[in-house]
Amino acid sequence: MGRYVPFRARQAFFWDVQSNWWSGIFAGLYQPFVPIIARDPRLLHGSAFDVGLLLTLPFVGMFLTAPAAELGMGRRPVPIVVWVNVLARLLVVPAALVGSPTLFVTIIGVHYTIGALTLPAYASIVQQVYPAGQRAKLVAMTRAVALAGVVVGSLAGGFLIELVGFRWVFAGSVLIGLWAMVLFSRIRVRVPEPSATPVRRGLGYREMLNILRADAVFRTFSIAFLVFGFCNIASEPLKPLFQVDILHITPVWVGILAAASNGVCGLAYYAWGRYIDFRGPYRSCVISFILMAGSALVYSGTTRVELLLLSGLLWGLSIPAIELGWISAAADRGGAEGMARYTAVHFTLVGVRGLTANFAGVALYDAGMGFGLGADVSLRILFAVLAVGCLIGTGVMAAAAKRRDWQHETPPDE
């Protein structure tokens, strides 16, 4: 691991890696196939609204991270992550049994929502057990292992779904997901000692606004994510529509694309982790936003399923910087005591745009269809427009990077 890592961090890292491996396999067996199964006329034959609903519901959980962070304060974070995830993962079983596309996406959406509630608790674990100078690198390594699991699960899932059907594959994947939580429960985190300064309860939305008002760097960072994230999220429901309706994708190809993009993502995590540890999170987000805009542009111009591998490559290169970027930014701005609160602010804003952007993407698609443009032309125009929106967010993130540099170089008394 390079520089010395304390024993407690190494012990937590050991169990975190093992848990992430099995969680990755669990996710790979079902997650890449959910929107395709919901949309495919040979399976559940859901509408564009069903796809938008599927991708919107997970953001409800992110919108609720503020009260989740508040409820978790002063409690051991590991049991929160374990038991909430157990409940979430068990919901995949009934989802595998239903025949209605709307009920299917609702159950899966609730599954995602409940899982998202563990984000502040996991961020707290990361803050407590991984040393600051190596935190991004260690988290990157656990993510790389998880994504290696996703690659294995996606490849296996694509073939298994064509062989035995998605219902058996989804239900069986739950056993792997539960085993991952058994391993995660072995992580030991000390219960935080009471601070000399009493911590005020009640992280409400007014207090989150106060954090944004008081912290100019984090405010600019959040605005950049708001612009970029809205455009990026709005493109997500359009991707399965394009894959199924225009390119007529098969489960095997869904698995190949997911394995390729997540494989690149896993390899990129380590490089981004080292980059962020030395250069900080803000510049990394600038680069990743540009890469993600390029991923959307590929959809705008492609005519073959195989060419989506390029989009997946750009997606895989950008995701590690985005995830490690917000974690590092929250740690940078919030410190040990404020990490969970800054995490809650970030994911509340993710939830706000997620609750609107997916339906905005579907509404724009329906508008294009209403003007008689056709599905193919409507989708290609939308991908191009949303890519431009991502680049606008890139410019705002560049401003956040400059502001952070200025603040770092300015003496405290100026």
C-alpha cells in the first residue's frame, strides 16, 4: 500500500475489500439488466415513464440522506450499513417475481432508495478508519475490487439471463449480496467520543443552506455538480430507450457493455485515487465532467451496439473521479466532525436533481416525438444538447478549483 497504514485501517480495509468483491458480483448479476428488462417488449414491455420512474426512485434515498445522517450521529455506523443493506437487498426477490413493469420498477426503486440511506454512515466509516493522506487511494482500491466483481457478475448475468431467465438470476443474486454484508459486519469502528463542543442536533434543510452560504468553495463545487449532474442524469433514461428501441440490444451485449465499462472504471480508480491524494478533488472533477460529456456524444452519433463500448470506456474513466471527488471534497471541507453533514448536503442536492432530471429527460423525449421527429432523431439531438450542458458544469467546476487554490494560498488573517 506504499506509506505506512495503521493496523486498524488495514484490518478494516481487508473486510471492506472482501465485502466489495461480493457486493460487486451481486450488483453485476442484476443492475445492468434492470432498465433493459423493464423496457424490452419481449420481457416486461414498460413505457418510457416506467424507465424514468426506475431511475428516479433511487434519488429519493439520496434526498433523505440528511435525516439519515442525523439519525446515525452518535451510533455505530457499521450496523447501520449492514442491516439497512440487508433489508434493501432482500427486496430484489419480490421484484424478480412480479409481472407488471410498473410494480417491478417500483420495487427495484425502493431497493435503491433504502440502500442510498447508508451513504452517510459509510462515509463516516471511511473518515474514521482510513488516514487522510491515503484515504482516496484506499477507497479507490476497494471500489476497484467491487468493479472487478461487477465485471464478473455482468458477464455471467448476461449469459445466465438468456439461459434461465432474469427471475432466477435476480433471486439467486440476493444470497451473494447478503454474504457481502456478513463480511462487512466484521469491520470494527470505535464509537466517536463526545466532542468538547456539543454537536447541535437537527441537520435540516435550513442548516444545509447555511453550510452552502458559509463555504464558498463547497457552494461553487455544488453548483457545478448541480448543472453537470442534471444534464448527466437526464441522459440516463434515454440510454435504455436508445439501446432497446434503436439498437435492439440483447442481454449478452448488455452484460458485455457493463463488464467493459466497469472493468475500465475499476482500473481507473487506483490512478484517480493517487491523483486526488496529491492534486485534490476539484481538478479531477473537471476532467471527469469532460469525459462524461464525451460519453453522451457517442450515443448521439453511434449506429451500432459495438460502438457503445467507446461510450462505456469514457464513462468508466470518469466515474472514479466523480465518486472519489465528492468524498474527498466533503472530507476537505467538513473535517472529521462535519464529514457526514457535508455528505448529506451533497447527496440531498443529488436527490433534488435526480427527482427532476430523469423525468425531464423523458419529457424532452416525448416532446421530440410529439413534434414528429421520431425516436432516433429525438434521442440523438437530446444526447448532444445534454453533453453541452455537462460542459457548462465543467466550467463552473473549474471556478471551484481556482477558488480552492486561492483560499489555500491566502493567509488565514486576510
